[in-house]
Amino acid sequence: MKPSVDWSLYLVADPQACRRRTVDEVVRLAVAGGATVVQLRDKKSSTREYLQQARRLHDVLAPLGVPLIVNDRVDVAMGAGCEGAHLGQSDMPADVARQLMGPDALVGLSVDTEDELLAADGEVVDYVGVGPVFATSTKSDAGAPLGARGLRRFRSRTGLVIVAIGGVQAANAAGVIRAGANGIAVVSAICSAEDPQRAAAALRSAVEVGRGRGAPSG
Amino acid sequence: MKPSVDWSLYLVADPQACRRRTVDEVVRLAVAGGATVVQLRDKKSSTREYLQQARRLHDVLAPLGVPLIVNDRVDVAMGAGCEGAHLGQSDMPADVARQLMGPDALVGLSVDTEDELLAADGEVVDYVGVGPVFATSTKSDAGAPLGARGLRRFRSRTGLVIVAIGGVQAANAAGVIRAGANGIAVVSAICSAEDPQRAAAALRSAVEVGRGRGAPSG
């Protein structure tokens, strides 16, 4: 059965962005602070290293019920027994990934434009990563920021789960949720933080504030 | 059922090495000249491009009964419906690839040392790519050439199908077969050839000569 996912705080764990600690340390701390989903993104390592890293993280996350999603590499996701794959527009088409991974896998898709959003098939894709919401230095090839207004427009065009990415921080996360995102995704806001657990906790609180619930009790 | 494969002439089609023609053209011509297996190797393209290229080649090769093997990317191989995957020592472990691809897929493994050869599991791997047999400029990170003597030593240590790679040309291919290789693999000898069909035919003839059969009649 497809796992039920809390999309509130989605960490994109990228070794390139983890300057102070290993990816493993960052992920452990982020989850302790309140991250609810983790994506492993590694554009540099060999397939074997990517697979080994995914397995290590999955060993940590599976007992906690936190899904692990692998960026781009459906083979790595499947080989490491991960919960899903996240696909960009130049990665494997989502329907092919779905066919390989089966109905229970989580399949996510990055959409930067309304055309890409409307092309995303709700029968195939579990969520869309929408961004950049704000200006960001992590992805230098990203388009112009959507802002809260653009995010609202996207929200009005789809019933899919939206995870908002790009320049999201504790200071603006509540507004992102109010604009209609189901969750926020961050890279450097946690990976590069001096204290990833605290950074995650602050982001998670902001998400709950955006939902009008105040800080989480847990 | 696993396809029965003629390993005689194994073309590694790499866009980086195809300087005069497209990969599609090179592959068509090589098969017309006598190539019996094709591997697509692309270390540069996006997953989507790799998948599209694999599909295009598979459309050409499947009706001819020539298996298409994808380098490194098990997901691309599976997504494009290819016959197999070829794995290096830093790619996905062969047993994981076998598990994902099923019993009928062709799984190949590059081995550069006797230790790697002895570690190759005959229950998992269909063939080993052994090399470099001779000095080659295509893979600058390759180890010292094995020569015919090294190849004979490898032959004496395994019952697996050996495809010999690295600096193999029409002039030395017969000796490579006599040293115990089941087939020869080439990159630039075909990809960079002025006339890939003629280059393939010359290589194929040399393989048959090495087997003591003279040139193929077809």
C-alpha cells in the first residue's frame, strides 16, 4: 500500500550542500527537528556510492516512518528499497518511472511553469515540487521566483499535493503554506545550518503557524 | 527467456566517440557490417535523453535480433525495454541489477583485475568485459594493458563469457580470440571510423579468422 505521507517539511539532502556535516548526520538531526520527508539528491557520485548512501539513509529513516525519495535515479531508489523517486523535467518521464516502480511508490515531479503543472498527470504523480518560490543560490539555473502570488495561481490550477521549494526559510514558510502549499522543501536552510535540528524545528513551527495551528506539540 | 547471444562483435556506442556521425547512424552501419551486440554508453546526457536514445536504438535493433545493453543505468535499460545492462565496478552491484531486471536480462560486468574476475558471480553475470587488452586512448583511467598473455590467464580462471575490450582492432582481433575471448568489444574502432560498416566487417572477419573459420559468409 502506498504510504500516507506528511509533506510538511521535506528535506532535500544534497552532499554538495552539506558543508558542515555528513549527509547522514544532517538527515538524523533534521528528522529529530521535525522533517517529515527526505529526498536524497546526488548529482556527483557513482551509482554505487549513490546506492550505498541511499541504503544508509533508508536504514535510519524506515524505522521512523519517514519516507526516503531518491532524486532522478529510479534504479537507485528501487535498488535501495526507497519509498519513491523525484523527477525533474529532464529525468525519466513520470509514467515510465511509475511503471517501473509500481503503484505503491511515491513519484514526485518538479514543475517550474504552469504548462508543466498542467501536464503533470495526477494518476501518475503523487506530488509536485513547485519553485523557485523565492530567489535561491542553490539552483543557479532556476527560473524567476514565483512569489506567494505565483504559488496561489499554481494552487488554483491543481489538486495535486504541492511542495514549495526555493528560498523557503523559517521567516517566510508560514506565508508559503497560507498561499496553498501542502509543505515546504529546503536544501541549504537545513543542510548548511549550524544546527540542522534547530533549523528543522524552526521551519516546522513556521509551517504549523501557516496552518493556523501554532507550533507542533511533538 | 534469456536471448541466446552471439558475442562476436560487441559495439560500445558512445556519443562522445561518434565524431563523424550520429550514434544512430553508427549503430545501423555497424550492424550492417557484422556487429552482433550493441551497448549504449552515455555518461553526459540527462536521464531523459539517455532513455530516448536507448529507445531509438532499440527500435532499430530489436527487429534484427541484436541485443541492446545499456551502460550503468539499469533504470534506462528497463524503461527502454532493452535486453540488458553493463556494469562497471563503481556502478550498481550486479546482484542488485539482476534482482531488478529479472532472470532474462543480460547483465555484464567490467573486470580489470583477476580479483574482480574471481568475484564475478556466474549465477548473476552473463559475461565479463575484460580489459584493456591493449593500450587505448578512449579510457584514460584504464589500467596497464593485459596483452594476449594476460587474457589467456583470465581465460584459464573463468568459465564466463569473456568480451575483450581496449585497443582491439582488425589487425589484432584474431589473436584476441585465439587467446580465449568469446568476442571483442570496440568503441572508437567503429564509432570514429570513416566507414563504420566496413570497419565492423573487417573486425568481424578477424574474429572469424581467430576462430579458424575464415571470413563469415553473410
